Amino acid sequence: MLTSITDGILCCLTGKTANLVLPLESSEPSDGYEFVEVKPGRVLRVRHIVPERQPADPEKQDAGRDSCKDEDEDGSSTSVHCKRKITVYRNGQLVIENLGDVLHSEILQCQDGDLEPCSTVEVELADYKEIASSPEPNPLPPHAPVPPGEQKPAPPPRRRRRKPKRTVLIDSKRVISSCKGTHADVALFFVHGVGGSLDIWSSQLDFFSRLGYEVIAPDLAGHGASTAPQIAAAFTFYALAEDLRAIFKRYARRRNILIGHSYGVSFCTFLAHEYPDLVHKVVMINGGGPTALEPSLCSIFQLPSCVLHCLSPCLAWSFLKAGFARQGAKEKQLLKQGNAFNVSPFVLRAMMSGQYWPEGDEVYHAELTVPILLVHGMCDKFVPMDEDQRMAEILLFAFLKVIEEGSHMVMMECPDTVNTLLHEFFLWEPDMSRKDNSRTDTEKTVCVSDAMNMLSINKALEK
């Protein structure tokens, strides 16, 4: 997700005054908005919409939850065995072996000892075991006569068994089922990126709340209508992650789906890693590759705040060209609506310098066992396509969907397409009923992949 750092251009666009926050005393819900004090003096605005449901008998409700839990645990069609072996070698080579229901092994090669893998070779697990256990091929058959005048070829050198630098073993079973809006135990969390606000999700929040989903969308500190502490340490990755942890613990249900955009994808990954039993599915929109975050070294973010303020018109036009596939009146209106893209220069610089997350490397992402939908705008000039492809290779359950007419702000440009993609993914559950023990590893892999391809998601892309 290294390229998601470029979202800093979202900030300082309009040159407005500092964010205004209602006093904590008036934090009663109003039109779905709440103000939550995650820490003393640190108040976040949250849009929380709870669908109206008929009051149910507590005893029947508890009985229904128990029966639902038993059905999920006993149902073979929704239980997936997640078993992986992740090996990291000193030269940077990463070997991922999927030993559970998803049976394929990815060998990620490196050249010249670079820490960043530069190529990917995917083989089936059975083939990998066969190759690993096979002896070295002989250049000549045994006891073959040596032609006259030629020397007997030297035996091939023995390969030294490399010692791995780190090995991670994952062995767990995950229950994956559809998340219908009528279920009271489902909650959707939307997390924006640098410079945005919860207003960028307005189309998604309205769409899914009408379907009966409970939706939660916070403003990050210093964004939207949340407080902007004048301390740079308040905008580091870990500080913001703890804010979102408090929001998640406050509103989490039994099954939770996290939807992140750009820098917000990093926080969704963090929560999915910290709460694997509560996070049901994850959606990553233009999040980039599985790379540890580092502070941006771009010189423009080191300029004084007054200079950044004067450059606001130029930054606004630059982001309009890079963040949207088209630059018409609609896109200009989207850029100005609500509290989105209204961040002070101080918050901008603090956010960019605070993006330090060394734990979020490829191994960290490979440990995730939750189903993940990757959405990428084809015209995105901030996040290259190969980064999301790389993310799809590392993750266990990952489905990459590309929207040709979309760019970095694809959920604002193509709300209907994105909403359809997300809804189909929420309702998807793996069809493991066709699994047969006599099938080969290759057939089992195709079986799991076809379950997702059977959806009508692609129909939305053709519109």
C-alpha cells in the first residue's frame, strides 16, 4: 500500500478554515451523525445508521442467534479450512503454501537479493511437493558410455538447504456466509483515506442503509468534522488505528464487513488482523500493494503550511485530473461537496510524515484468512494495476474486480457499479458442497474460484 501515500494531494484543496466540531455535550444522534470521544479531547464524527426493525422477543432473538450459530458451524458449505505455511528466506524470497481448502502454492522469487519480489510463479501444491522431493536430474543416463575425446562431466553440485529467516504457520477454520441486510448481527464499516471524509461514501451509505444494513462511517482525526489536535503525533498510523479500534469496538456486531479506500485500506487490514473472529469480509478499494508503509519523502509535503495554502488551487486541479477519470461539472461538484477534501495543511503534513507501519508487509497480509474483494479503477493514476494484482496474489481469499471507467475515486464516479459489486460480495458464500475427496488439488482450486465467478458481478461492469 505504499502508493496509497500519494493521497495526500487530496488535502488543502479548498483553503477553508479549520474543522468545526460540535461540543461533546450535544453529541446526541442527529440525522444519523454521532460524535464519539475516543480519547479525552479527541472527538470523531461518525455517521451511524441503524435500520428500523420490528421489536423481537429477547428469548426468541437469542434462540435465533444460537440456531444460526449452530447452522453456520455445522454447515459444510460455509466452513473453509484455512491452513497456510509462510516461509521467508534471508534473500527476500517468500514461499506461501496453501494447505487447506484453497490448494495452491505461490513461490515469489527475488533477483539480486532485493527485498521486494519482482516476479511471481504460481504452481499447484501437488506439483510443488513433487518438484521439491524429486532428485537432481543427471546430465547423462547412468552407466552411459563417455564419447571418446571428451571428459566425463562433473557431477552437479549439491544444493545447500537454505535456512528460513522466518516461518509462519496458520491453521484455522473460518465460517463464511452471506450477510443479508435483514440480519441484526451485520454491520458495515466504511473508512476513508487521507484528505477525505465520510462524505465520500454518501452513495454507499444511502444505498446499503436502504437495504437494511447497519452502516458506520467515521471521520479520521482532523478530517471532516472531527477534531484536529495540533500535535503531529496525533496523526501517526498507530494513533489513527487506535481511534478506529475504539470505533470498531463500540459499534461491532457479530459479523462485520470493513470497506476501505486507499490509506483507509491499511486500517481495515489492521482491524481484520486484530479481530479475525469479528471481521467477516473486507473490501479494498484502490489500496495498492501489500507493502509496509513508510513516510512520504515528497518535497511538496515539506513546504510550510502557508505555502501549501497558496498552492491549494493547483493541488485541487492536479487531484481533479489524477483522482477522476473525467474532469466535467459532475466531478468538480463531487470534489467540493460536503466536508470531503477539507483538511488543513498542518494535518496534511502530519498525516504524510506519520505513515509509518513496518508490520504491514507481505507476510502480515498473507496471514489474513478473511475473504477480500479488491476493487480497482482502471484509470487510477495514484495506484498502478500491478499493485492490486500483487495484493491479490498474496491474500488467501482475494477477488480482483476492475472498473474500466473508474479512477481513484471510483466509488464517487461509478456509485451504482461499486454498490452492485459490494452487495454481491456481501451475499456471496463459498460453495463447498461440490468438493470431492477424489479430486486433484487443481480441481479443488478451480471449484473455489468458480463459486465467486458464478455471481452476476460482471454484469455490473458491462453497464
